[in-house]
Amino acid sequence: PRLVETLLTAEKHNHPGEAVNDFRRLLACEALPLLGAAIVELNPRLNLRLLSKAVEFYLAYVQQPTDLEIPDPWNKLFQVINIVGTKLDWDLASLFSTPWNQEAYCEKIQQYALNHSNALNDEAIGRQLLICTIAVLIRVLNEHTAQINSYDVPYCLVEAFADPLPTSLETSKPKKRKREEVVLTSDSEYNGYGLHLAVILWDVLHASDYMKRELAKLTQQTLRLDAWLNSFLMDLAIYKGLHHEALARFPQEGGSLTTHLRLASTCHSLQDYGGMLDYIVMIVSALPPVQGKLSNNLTLPATRHLHYLPQAELPVLQYCCRLLLSGLKTKFSIANDNGDWVIGNAMVLMQLDWPQEANLLQPISEKILLHEAFRYPLFLPYIINIDILEELTYLWTEAGGGVSLDIAIGSEVLQGRRITTRGADKGVREEVRQAMRRQAARDVSESISDLVKRFIVTEKAAILHSLVLK
């Protein structure tokens, strides 16, 4: 006890407000591990105070390593929790002597909270659960962040796209936990599963009023967890679908690519398509120099789907196109002439990751057939995909339905005549075929990503018009 008091006094006088210092290191790394073998019993309140100081020291050290060399700080922290927790007769103390396994630790903590659900406002139970859960949560977040940041490009959590679950899947597992409705994916080897576990632990920390109050004190005063939690709380808001809270957490001005992606994603979830388009234009105007590759994981059967998006040119552009397409799909039911703008704009955007969006071509064709006409003034500069061109050409023939096409082809030759098989002379027919061939030739020679970027930035007004139709 005398050594402990000496170290506490020396730290108070020499390093006020500093969690990482030589006196605290001696306390956390040398003195407290000796307590396990010591016969002397410390006051429980002093034990708690010492444990809090040790937790604060290790968390601060792991976050910002200093000149102090501490090998394996996490295992040392868990050893201290085990030793001091045993002195305090904590049920969870023994957990911290077992080998580290994220899922096993989370499961044990969750089970303990469940077994004591009626006693979580009791200080003895609540304090134990609070300190143990914080230590495990920060270790999970530390490993999760290290994994996410270990790649050549940064990754950003966004709301991705979910196809309806097959009926058999929905009915066969009625007792499935609600949390598992959120599917996490990534284009890297690590799918971000640590975020699932962190959310579970965060919910444990908020399981009672007492724990909420004490967590607020620890976060702001004792353990100073803000630096750990700020980024996590943004991801947490996205994970839980708290879109308005997410918007409030994102910086609104001078944002980075990450911020703009998250804002575009959140606006999409709130069906604020005008705001979404504003952020998408900002993103597309300043895409990263690293090209990357298109993702195959943006749409999955799920109730909700979150995706760690690599911040490279192609995956970011692809995600922006999917956001716009998702907004346009909600307008496909429009029956007036403006519906052609919705269809035409969708066709341009579908081209980037073709054939991933090929299943959209059938309802588009049915829509055009239903109207018996298709008018899209931006056809010539932007639609070059061979499969889409072939489908339009087929719809234009008698066999395909004899649809009237008004797509501004060869206007200097056609002199404003409507392009249609009905009553069209042979010269017009041949001009249409030649024009389609010229468009198709561009599919080979032209960069589709450059074309789509140009479309989004240059034709913003046309895209907005089709997104906000009532």
C-alpha cells in the first residue's frame, strides 16, 4: 500500500492530467501485477481507483505510443483486470485470464449482462460490467480500426443495397437475432465484423440508467474515451439506421471524401435525392487518383446491407451510380413523357458496371414498349453500351414492337423527322442503323468511367429533374 500511495502522490505532483508517465507505468506495469501474490488487502475503493488508473494508462498508451516501451500492452491490461477484479470478487475477472478471442469475450459479457439484467443499476454489478466491457470494447475497436486501415486505400462505411430475402430464408429462422439482419461486407479480406461486436458491447454499456451515467463520467472525465469513440459513434449511427443523428455527427462544411460519401449515403436513406445529388457531384468532381476496381458486393439479399467501400476511383464512382439508380428506380412508375428522362438517365448510369445492372434492362424495355415511344435528347453523347443499343434497335424494329425512337440521331440528315419504322423511308432506317453502329464502336474506344463522370457533372440539372419528379 505504501508503494502505491507513493506512486499516486508522485504522479499527482509531477504529471497532473497526464495518463502516460513513468510513475503511472510503474503502478500499472509493476506494482499492480504484484498484488495478485500479495497477502495484504487493499480497500475496495482504492482497488477500483487503481484499476481505473491502470485502464486509463493502457488505453492512452495504445492510442498514442510514447517513448515508453511496453510489450504486449493489451495482455498486460487484461492481467491487471484479472488480478484486481479477483481482489474485488468480480465474476468476470476470470474471463481476463483466458486467451483473447473477440467473440468469446463478447459472448461472455453479453451473457453476464443478461443473467444480471435486474441488477444492472446496482453499483457492484454495474461497475464491474462497465469497466470490463469498456476494456473489451476498446480492444475490439483497436483491432477493427487497424484492420480497416491496413490496406493501400482508406475504407468508408456506407449504406449499401439489399435485395429482398427469399421467403424460405425469412420463415425458416424466425428467432434470428435482430442484429443479424444487418449484413456487413467489404471488398477486402476483412469484412468489418468487429463493428458488429462493438455495437453489441455498446448496447451492454447502455443496459441501465446507472451504467449510462457512469459511462458518461468515465468517457469525459476519467478515461477520456472521446478519441476512441468519435469515429465509432458515426459508424454506430449508420449501423443502427439513425440517419438524422448521423447527419448531425458529420461535419457539414469543407468535408473530406469520406464525409461526402457518408452524407450522400445518408441523404439517399432519407430520400433526400436533391441533397444526395449535390454530394455526388462533389465526389465525382474530386475522385481519388487510385483507380481500384469495381465491386461485386454492393447488392446482396439482406434486410439491411452495410458495406466498407474502398476510396478509389472506380468503386466510389460505381457506388455513386448505384445511389442515383436507386433513386431513379423509385420514379419508374411515372406514366408521362418525363418518364423517358428517368429511363434514359438510368441507361447511362447502368453502363459503368455492366452487366451487374443488366436485370434492369427488361423493365425498362417493357416501359418503352408500353409507351410505344422513347424520346431522350442525351442519347447520342452518353449511351454507347452494345447490349443496350441492341435492345433499343430491336424495340425499334417491327419484330420488337415498332417503337418510335426520338433520340436526336443524325439531326442534320433527318431534319427533325421523327425516327420510326412506321412510314419511315429506307434512308432514315439506314441512317439509324449506321448511327447505332457508330455508338457501339465507342463502347470499345471510349472510357466508360470518364463518360459517366462527365454525365453526372455536366447533366446535373437533367438528373435532378428526373430524381424529383412526383
